[in-house]
Amino acid sequence: MRFGKQFTYYAIEIAQVGIAIVLASIGLKAFLLPNHFLDGGVTGIALLVTSKFDLNLSLLLVLLSIPFLAMAYWFVSRRVFYKSLLGILGLAFFIQFETFTPLTDDKLLIAIFGGLFLGLGIGIAIRNGAVLDGTEILGVYLNERFGLPVGQVIFVFNALLFILAAVTLSVEIAMYSILTYLVTAKVTDTVIKGFEDFIGVMIVSKKADEVKTALRQEAGLGLTVYKGDKPYGETDAVHEHLIIHTIVNRIDIKKVQRTLDKVDPQAFVAEYEVNSIRGGVLRRYLNRKAAKAGI
């Protein structure tokens, strides 16, 4: 039974990586390639080289990805390596044999929709443990080896690429390519984090019992309450107090703030972004609301 569940799980992941490959190849073949627009990363390098020399893009994409796949194999994880190998080979295959015709010659639409499809593909692949571009692997490797932030590594890599594009192709193509990259990055980030934005809220209040009751009854929230110690006054005497923690979506955060303003305006409140949640009262609550709405 356990093996069957694992097989089903992996099969779903592989199927979604396949969908990611198709979406990314649409962005490349139907929008970016016919107009010599670039994206960031290894894909951008391959597009830049093929725009200057008559080389096979699919083969070049695979060759340029080899060092990054080696990093994934030795320094990240074998699971990421195998999925990424499948993703990169699949993307190269689709690029080679796809026959999508260009859908528009409007440069702004090309940059936006090319980045949209490419970002969807990259985001879905990453959510399923694969990458379609090796720069993410490079960022992870340099982060673990030297402590460099992943985002900064990718930013510097792509900045150098777009400067090279401006010099070798044209400033206009470089500018549209930067727009493509920004759209791709934003869509990728949205797909990875999800379309629902959640906010974690930590509350420390002298009226903790009243706050708990109000948040449950008026805001309908599930809460986690735990004890903490806090020094008060000049003697630093330690007093036990309650810490209230909950997670809400962005729509309901104002309701929480209004409730706190009414019950204890002096409460200490810390809010932070939550990328993903599983289970719990909030998830069940959202699922019930979606079912009632017919979503």
C-alpha cells in the first residue's frame, strides 16, 4: 500500500513536470525564439549564442546545463538531479520538435506572454522538485558553499547576461529581454508560493484571554496559544504570559486588526508572510468557504 502511494505521488510529480515542459516550450517557441528575445539563466545564454551563431538550441541547452546538473548530483540531491535531468532533456526535446507558430509580432506582448508561459513552466517544475534552468542549482550550491544569497547570485548572473546582450545584439532587445525576465521571475514566484497569501500573526497581550475569545468568536479563527516568560519593570522580575499565534489570509487580516484595536490596542503584534500551509483549522475553514461558493 505504501509503495502504491509513493508511486502515485511520484507519477503525479512527473506528470506536472511534463506540463511544465510544455508551457515553457510554448513561451520559447511561440514568443521568444522567433523574435530573438532572451530570458535569464542558462536558457538566456543558449538563446544569445544561437542568435549570433547557427547552432542547435536544444543541443546547446543540454550542453550548457551539464555543469549545473553535476552540481545538483554531487552537492544538492540525487532526486533533484534526476528530475532536473528529465526536465531539461524534455524541454530540449520539445524545443527541437515543436512547431508552434509565432502568435504575435507586438514586442510588448511577446515579452509579457513569453515570460508568462516560461514562468509558469519554471514555477511548476520547481514546485515538483525539478529545475528547467541551471542557475537555480548554481545559486543553491554557492549559498551552501560560501553563504551567498541565492537571489543575489541569480541577479548578478542575469545582469551580466543582459549587459552582454545589449553589447552584442541591441539595447532594445536587452531591454525587452529584461522585461521578459521580470515577468518570468514574478510568475515563477507566484506559482511557487501559491495564489493565496497567508499572514502569520503573533500576539502578546495583557488581555490574552479576552483576545482569544474575541478572535474565535468575532473573526472565527483557529489559534495556537503557548506560554512565555517576560521580564517587567526595573527588577527584571520574570512574569509568565501567553503568546497567541494564528494564520489568516490577506482578506481577513483587517478583521484581526480591528478586533485587536477594540479589545487591546496596546497589544504587541508581529505579522509575517507564510508561503504555504497544510491542514489545520484555517485550511478547513477556507475549504468550506470555497465549497459554499461553488469553487
